[in-house]
Amino acid sequence: MKQVDDLEITIPIEEPSRRNALYGAADRNLRLIRSAFEVRITARDNMVRISGPHEGVQRAARVLEDLQRSLRSRPAVTDAMVQEAIDQAVNNGGIHATNEGIDVFVPSTPVAPRTEGQKAYVQAIQGSDLTFCLGPAGTGKTYLAVAVSISLLKKGQIKRIILARPAVEAGEKLGFLPGDLQAKVNPYLRPLFDAMHDMIPFDQIRRFMQNDVIEVVPLAFMRGRTLNNAAIIMDEAQNATAAQMLMFLTRLGQHSRMVVTGDASQSDLEHGKPSGLLDAIKRLEDTQGVSTVRLTKADIVRHPLVQHIVEAYGRG
């Protein structure tokens, strides 16, 4: 029964022909939302009516709106999409950035900051010559940096993208891996390729790389270069030493943007060796043109379990 202080919201279905995709098989998606927020949901005549406690109704409505937006460019709504939208609503009050979309080369891939922390991060990249970003796994540090860089390339504001990463992994060194140089470095650079493949068609990535419009290199190969009119990203920067960080930062040329991302809790440097990422942030924190963004577990947008994993390991 509807209580006196309950809230009721009615949401129209944007594409009535796709309401089954929105609702899920046997209304599974609606039932997941109903259970998550303890609200009442009725679907009738191309409308969804949500009623119950104010906060639950508002969050459930935001989840449905997010799913409708997803259906504009996707064939179906998966359980993972529903759970991610629910998780965002629970952790961030349903914050989304529909007007903050990042324009990439694959129009069917909606890329946008999903939390307030991510929104601040994107704004920092867009407004600063150098941006540092610290945060746990799953917060979109690399993904959003690549997305903004691709958007700048598409708009002609830069001429190339350089993606770099220290080749340091849990006690292994490049010499232990088989194959030529490219085969040796590919495992270290795979996360950067994965992000790009979501935003640029495969054939176009290949053309860009053949023409040096996009370059993916180990950090050691950055020495001696000056990079103008470019977006330059260092991923996993917690694994760079102070000397490597100085070398990298001084590659910044005219009309370029630089983004340095990392997770201070996941350093693979030898025991006792300080991270160049934390050192650089401390040295440059009051420098004009430099922004530092610290993402938290509230900004995690991977599988919901990732947030619990980060919390568990954070307790020591």
C-alpha cells in the first residue's frame, strides 16, 4: 500500500518496440531494480511507474534512465549493465554525465564519466597541461585518459597520441620473455590497446599506428624526445622511479597534454625504492598548469565485486 510520504515517478518508454529489451526476460531487469531499492514497479502502456521511499524511487528512476540511454546504441541490456547501473546509483546517488560524453571514433560506444570523481578527472585533463591521477583498480584512470586523448585527436586539437608504460611486472624483466622487441613489450602495453579498441575501429588503429599517429611504447624509449601537439599518457606510473619520471615529464612539448596515472598501492618496484609518481605529485602540487586528481573506491565502475576486493585488501 502506498504510504503518505512515498514518492511516485512515471517514466515513459523512449522506444516502445524495445521495451522487452529494457524490461528483460520475464521482467528480470525490473525485478532486479525493485529488489535493489525496495520499491514498487508497475509497467503498463509504455510507461513504468515507480513508487516507494523517496531515495529508493529516485535511484531506481535513474537506473531506468541509464538503461534506456544504453539501449540507444546497444541491442540489449545485460545483467552486468543492470548491476553496474544499480551499483552506481547506490554509491553515487545515480550520478551520470549524459551531457559530458566524450566524442570517440566509435559512435556506438558511449564514453562518459560515471561518477563525480571521474567527472573532475576528465575536466582536469581538458583544462590542464599536466594531470596526475591516483586511484585503485577499476576507477577508469587509463580508460578515460585514452578517451579524452582520442577525442582531442578526432577534433584536430592534437596530431598524435603517445602511450607509455614502465616495463616492470612482479619480478619479471623484458629479457625473460620470448620473441622480438614488439613481442616482449606487448604484454606490458595490453591494457592501453584494450582501451583503444573500444573507441577506434581496428583497421583505423592499425593505420594510425603505421603512420605514427598513435604510438605505444615502453617508458625507456621516451628518452631524448620532445613531443609537440600530442597527448602523452603514462600508465601504471607507480612503477616509475623518480629519475624515469623526470625524464618522462620533460618530454612535454608545445601544445601538448600529459596524463600520468597510477595506483600507489600496487607498486612493483624493488622493495625500498620510492615511487616516482608520489615524488612528482609532492614536488609539483603547487605548480600552475598541473592538476592532481585522487579517485577512490566510490569511483570504481568495473564489476561490483572489484569494489569489495579493493576494500578487503585495503584493510590489510
